[in-house]
Amino acid sequence: MPDSVKRFYESFPYPSKPIFSRKNLFKNAQWISRLAGMEPDSFPEGSRILEAGCGTGEFSCGFALSPHARVMGVDVSSASLQIARRNAEKFGLMNVSFESADVLKLPFESGSFDYVFSLGCIHHTQNPRKAFSELCRVTRPGGVVVVGVYHAWGRLRTRLAGLLLSLAVADEEKRLSLAHKWFSPQKTFSAQQRIWLADKYLHPLEHHLLVNDLRQWFAQEGLEFEQASPAIQKPLSLLNALKADLSFGLRQESFMVLAGRKA
């Protein structure tokens, strides 16, 4: 992971989402766990779960509501990991742990995990394809990989806005203030809003992918497509991938999450 990305997340630990109760924790993780066919509190006994690029750990802590699962969250940002550990302590979650690790070189043996989640991470690496391969490597045969990335066409408006901000002003803090003025004037410029705006418009490294890119990656890694958010018609054929890409672009769906089962 480039030093510029590490420095960015030390300044802006993402998502730093306020979670006030176990009910909030459950609801926050529910949509993503359902893509793996599970509820946050019902992963099978003995399940090994990895979140690669866990950030401040809200999803990892949600998965740890399954009392007999073992959850590992990894990230390159020490600031994010500190918040993640505080979240786990806050809710008394003893079955989740957090470590510093780069998704491009995960420190785990092949086939170590039953469920591997990575949301909004691999598109911030130098090599998203290699990062995806690492996610698949550490997943056991029959296990599930859930990956979320920016959609190339759906994110065009946001990318243009980020370009305009960079052309308007060079100073980071001034760019943040301008982003707030332009795009979120109705919201308080809180610490969480700063983090959200920075991640959306100021990130130093982004890649943008198509459904068809992930279709090819799934095939190359031996993943059978399960489901997606936004929904994609099965099977994950070239035609259905192209239809989804067109739809996401027209609807400005900037983020897509696909789940697959490893053969």
C-alpha cells in the first residue's frame, strides 16, 4: 500500500461511523453479511471471518455478534485500528481482533478463512487485481468472498467533482471546506463529515472498475457468482455484466459489491 494512502487514513480514519448500541452494530453489518447468506449474529460455529481493509472496524465488530465465530480485521492505518479496537471493547466483543496488514500481501496461509470481506479497499491499492487474488487465496474452497469497489461509470460525477476541487484549490483543508460548501452545505461540518468528504473527493489513489472486470476476475479465480448489491442478473455472463454496467452508469451507482463462492 503506498505511503500516501497510509498517511491519508491516519488523518482520516474511515468510516468512523457512530455506533451506539448492539442493535446499531447489527443493522450496520446486516446488508453486507446477507450477501454472504448470513445474518451478523448467525455465522456458523467455528467460522473464520476476515475483513481486509477493515478501517474503523464497524463491520468486523458486527460479524463478531456471532458468538462462536472468530473475526479478524486488518488495515494499514494505525489510527483506524485504534478506533476498531475501541469499538470491540465498547461492545465486549472478545472474538474479534485487529492487526496491521497490507491486502496486497496478507499474512495468512492459503485457505485460512470461511468468509472474506473487503469493502472499499482494493481499489485504493496499486494493483487491485493482485489484491483480489490475495482475498481469494486466503479463502478456503467452498468459502465466500465479498468484495466492494468503485464502479467506473457510476462514479463519473464524483470523479469530476474531485477534479474540479483539485483545480480550484491546492490546500487540503481548503479543499475540504470547499467540498462541504459545494456538496453538503446543509450538514454540520463535523469530524465525521470531514472524513466522509475527504474519502469521497480527496483520496490520493483510486481505481475504477466495471462489472465485466469482476466477471473476468471471478472466472479466473474460480469463484461462482452468488449475488450483488446493486442486484445483477444471474448468471454473471458477459451480456448480464454489460447490462449491469450500463444500468449502474445511468443510475450513477458509484459503488458495487459482489459475492462469490470459491470452487
